[in-house]
Amino acid sequence: MGSIYKRGRIYWVKYYRDGRAMRESSESTKESDAKTLLAKREGAIANGLRITPKNVRITIDELLSDVANDYRANGRRSIDDLQCRIRKHLLPFFGKRRAASISTSDARSFIVERQEAGAANGEINRELATLKRAFSLGVQSQRILQKPYIPLLEENNVRVGFFERDQFEVIMKHLPDHVRPVIHFAYITGWRTLSEILPLQWRQVDFADREVRLDPGSTKNKEGRLFPMTSELRSLLEEQRKKTDEWQRENGTINPWVFTYKGKLFKSYKRSWATACRKAGLPGMIPHDFRRTAVRNLVRAGIPERVAMQMTGHKTRSVFERYNIVSASDLKAALHKLDAIAAVRAQVTD
């Protein structure tokens, strides 16, 4: 049988594991909290879980470090975003609190604080997902005994932006020379610019079979991908091949990358993009809009949806349908078709 006692104002619990007395602070002045803690510990022991003093001393920052290590071990490219999320938001709120002391109420308090700071629901959910992952890894490794319920917020993540051809061409005029081919490639293929297009190498471009491929493991869903080399895409890549060959002859070195800046791989064009959108009168547009644009263009061209999904890298049809949005020009085209049908009917009636 376990017992409850006080040290100063704080209630402590005493229970037995393998005949050995274990003492633990409830970190509370309420006897009811101590009773709840004692019941949890005795229940865990009855279920065969190995409770040690270290289980109850594990802190949130230790669990979050495990998440970062998990990202590194699996080669996740978003490790920088994760560390920023932990450093700026999770650690300042939860600090070095013991993981066993975190409750659903604490998670809701975190949500309120982030909302008051102006954070969007999607951003808050990414932070909560990190916290959930920290607890899950802790339970898997038996560093902690249980994890709290962490609620997520409802997100309105339906994308609405896409490019008409004239909008794309206007933005292209304001982009630096080394960024234009990247954006042109994104407009045609709908591939992700930072993770799939910028790292593209010449070994992945096959002019003979007229295809460009992404290796398995290099995409978000870890599956390989092929995109047929249309005439527009082939012209773009041939021009890039020409530039690469000229640079190699001048510098005497081999450049494996398709898209470079002064012969070197570049990882971002954020500032150039923002400037081009502002000058083109299209503020707020993002490169990810090219994924929706490519989906719509493929469907308009009569490509079967299953094939289009493989070309753009959409694994589930629900996501694909969310991107296949209707534009104003689509509605006008439908209007013209309906008017034409009505005109034919009128002639038949006459």
C-alpha cells in the first residue's frame, strides 16, 4: 500500500516497486493531486511499467532534444524550422518543467498565449505537433510513463492562389536571371522549388528519353517521380545545359547542378521573389502557388487525374482536388459554352 505525507506545504507520495520504497513529490499543495499521482504510479506498477526516479524528473527540454535528434537521424530537411520553433516558442513557455507535470490545461494555456501574440492556427499546430512528438518519443523510449492529451486547432488551409499565364510572365520579367529558370520549371511541373527543383542535378535529366526524374527518398512522400519533357520544358533545360557547359569551360570544373548562381548551388530566392511580386502588382503570391497552377493546367490539358497526381507528386486525391480550383477564366469559359448551347437550341426552335 502506498501513502501520502507532507513536507512543508507540499504533498509527497510513497509507493513500492519490487519491494523498494519510492518517494516522489506531487509538486502540489493539494492532497487530491497527491492522491491522483499515487493512483497513477500504483496503476503503472500493476501494469508492469518500470518506474524509476528518473522517469519523473525528465524535463520538457530533454524530450524536445530527442525530437531534434530524431529529425537529424532521419535526415529531415526541416530541422532548422524545428529548432527555431523549439527555441522561440516551446522552451520559453514550458521551460525546464518536468514532463510529468504537463497537462492538457497547460497546452491550452500555451495556445491562448500564442494566439494573443498573433500566431495563426496552422503555426500553433506545428508547435503543438512538436510537443506531441516529444511526449510520444519519451513514452517509446520509456523515459516517461505517459503523455497528456494535446488538442489541435482547426485550420482553414485551403489554398486559393494560382497563376494565370500572363501573371507568370509579368513576374518573370522582374526576377534575376538565375531565378527565372527555377520559377519557369516550377510553373511547368508544379514541383517544390526549395526541396525538389533547386537540388536537381544533371544526372536526373534525360534528354534521350525526354524525362526529368526525382530519386526515391528525395521527395516529401519519399517516392520517386518522373515528369515528361514537354517542348517548353526541353527548351528551358537545353538553355540551362548550355549555360552550365559554358561555365565549366571557363572555370575548368564540373558543375552537377541544373540551377546555379555563378556556378554555385543557391538555397533561397525569398527577397528576389518578394520584390518581383511587388513590382508585378501581385503581392502575397507564393512559389507554392505553382503547384496548384500546374495541377489546374494538367487537368485543363486533358491529363487523367491519376497521371497528373504522379507528375506533380500528390499522393492523396483529397489534396489533389483541393488544388484543382476553378479560376475566373474557367467560369467565363463555362459561360461561353452555355451561351453557345442556348444559341443552338434557339435556332432549332425557330
